[in-house]
Amino acid sequence: MFEAVGRGWFFEWRGLPFRIFSGCAGWGPKQLEGELARGDWYHRPATTEALFYDDPYEVWDHMVRKV
């Protein structure tokens, strides 16, 4: 998939803003629910502002200030 996106950007989508987010996480049964109930996670509704924030290195700090 990443290769297809890279080719698309290089050959077809030049100038279109996009970011690639990648990662992997795993939880045991009910672990995530417990973490959410304890308040271990920040969560907010998704916004285009967060996805396309001007500086990708500053977006975390910006979003934490909004919590």
C-alpha cells in the first residue's frame, strides 16, 4: 500500500497535501476499555484541523492543549 501511495504522489498527486500515519498496538481482552475508564487516554473527535495541521511536528502539542 505504501508503495502505491508513494507512486501516486510522485506521478499523479503532486501538490496534494497528505500524510501517512502508521503504527501497531495490541491489547489483551478488556485492557483498552480499562485504560479508557481510568482516563489513561486523551480522546477527541477527529477534525480536519488535526489531520492537516500546518506543522506535523507540532500537532501533538496543539491537540494536547485542546484537551
